[in-house]
Amino acid sequence: MPEFSPFAGIRFDTRRESLAEVTAPPYDVIDEALRSRLAARHPHNAVHVDLPVDDGARSRYEVACDLVHRWLEDGVLVRDDAPVFYGYRMSFTDPAGRHRHTTGVIGELTLSRPGEGGILPHEHTTPKAKSDRLEMLRSCRMNLSSIWGLTPAAGVTSLVGEPGPEDPTWVDDDGVEHALWVIDDPERIRGIRDAVGAHPVVIADGHHRYETSVAYRDERRAEGGGDAGPAEAAMVYVVELVADELTVLPIHRLVDGLPDGTDVAAALDPWFEVGDEVALDAGTLDHMIERGVLVLVEPDRARELRPRPGAFDGVRDLDTSRLDAALTALPPHELRYQHGVDEVADAVRAGRAQIGVLVRPVSVEAIAATADGGERMPPKSTFFHPKPRTGQVFRSLD
């Protein structure tokens, strides 16, 4: 089973810095426009080190390393005195008006390859260059953002507890409230460590970061005679694997590159019954779940796709798996991934994609069953929301 431990983190001094100003979303959801806004917001925003830019003769990795050390020297960042866990909660109201929250704990998790230890990926990853994050680890020797892990250990949420009145809370640009607090009570630390360490941990988000951390660990082992030191572990945000603590959104599909005149509905007919028109709004996903359907989004309308009985025998009980099978009936095409009903509709109506297909969210039970069975879902099956902020706590690898 994995070893989950406290660590002495490096954090912004909240007496002089507001976490609302200096934290940022994870690097892999930041486009150029958002990076520019974050960089302009505050000279100490975490995006300056997590997504640095080249500066004359210095590479962006050297820029990041220099900034981290300067912030430490200037007291912008401070090191905690002793190993602790960090409680972290995200709260928001979803489009249907429901209050949602995710409460978990940030610690260090000993790394292992899939099949070697108790850490389980839950979906395949798309091809993606990992060299950027590996160079960042080599240069900064620091975990800048947390991987997101899930534990089936009952009661972890209660052990994490709640923030106190003096603990920092802040609201991000999307209206999500974040709260961070230190867990330093020895009994609670022992309870969290034992509970998480008694079960496999499922990687929810950050598969590429996890794989890169393993590669970096192996490099450090080679350099250090078999011991990677702090790089034997990575910073992980662990959340109890229960529906009350997780908001799992779907990642929909956009299709382009089809020959003119392709009748997509006819091509999908052996797999799906094309049914009633659907309104695309805040209630679309609830409608899909209630009716047991996917949705075909065309430039002038959106229609239900109801799986035909028997058409998907032998295919895993996931919309993404069903759609992977059905799309083989189309002529060669380009497939892209997009979260958000409105974003899919806008892409199709604006001509940036020929059609879209909306899929239903994957259940927490399906995620657990997939990981427990040693299987993986198709790429981009889940989108965990909200995303933990980068910059709340860093972890040194020296």
C-alpha cells in the first residue's frame, strides 16, 4: 500500500500576500490569455514559476528556479518548521444551484509504477510531451502543484476536519471558495497517515505529472546510488472517494474533418436511436442522466442519442467507451475533447467543429470499480471540478 506522510511545506507568507492574488489554476488548464492576466495580476503570482517565459539568455526553467530562490530569500515564501498535513477545501455552487464541496488533505505520497504498489491510474492518457514538466523538476527541484488522488478509506474527510477562523480563505475568478489549513495534531496526523496508507490511491487528475514524477525519481535514483531522497515521493491532494466530496464532469467530443455531406445520424444509427431535440442549457446534463442518453449537437439542433439494446454488448458500460465504438462507423475524422455544454454548442455553431457529442458524467462508483479492476477508462473520460490551486503550498525535493 502507498505511504502517505506529512511534509514541511513552502508557502506564501499570508501576512503580506493574498492567496487570491498569488495562486493560479494548474498549468495544463491555462492558455496564453489567462497566463497573461495572472502574470499581470501580481508579481508573485504562482504562474511566474509554474509557466515561466524565457528571459534573454536564461531559459524559462532557469527563470523559475531563480524566482523561487529569490522569493525565499526575500521572505515572500516561508518554510514551515515541521512536517504537517494541509487540509484543503473547495466550495462552489453548480449551474443547477446546488452547493458542492471537495475536502481533502495535501501530503507526500511515495511513488510507484502502476502494478508495483498501491497507486492506480483510472484512465489512459493522451500523448503529451512530458519533457517540459521534467525539465521543471530538474531545474526547480520542487513540486509546484499537487497531483489529485482518491482514497476509498472511510472517514478521511472527518479526520481532515474544518478550517479555523484564522485560516486563509479566498474566492477565485470562477466563484470557487478555497480554504487551506495546517493539520499538526499528532493523533490526527497518525489517523490520516494510517487510513490513506491502508488502501490503494487512485489518480484522479494529474496523470502526466505523476508519470513525470516517477521518471524524475528514477533519474535521482541513478544519480544517488538507488535513493532519490525526497523525490521518492510527490505532493498529492487526497480526497475520500465518495460522491458527496467529488464533482465529476464529463469531457465531451468534437468531430471535424468529415467529408461534406456526411450524414452523421445515419452513420450512428446502428448504434444509437436518434430521438427528440434537446435544449442546451444548465439542465442538459441532468436531462441526459434522467433519460439515459447522449446528445448529438449539430449546427442547427441537438438530438438525443439512445443506445440501442444489444448494440454495445462487450463494450464497457461508459459513454466514452460506447462512443469510441460507434465513431468507427464514421469516415476518417479528427476527434477533439471539450468540457462544457455551452462550449461544445458554441464550437459547432461557430463552425470550429462539424458536430459534437455530449456524454454523461462518469459515476464515482465506476471510477472505483475501474481502478480496482486494474483497468483504465478511455482518455478524457472525467473532468474533476474545481481544480486545486497552484501556489498554496510547494514541496521541496532537496
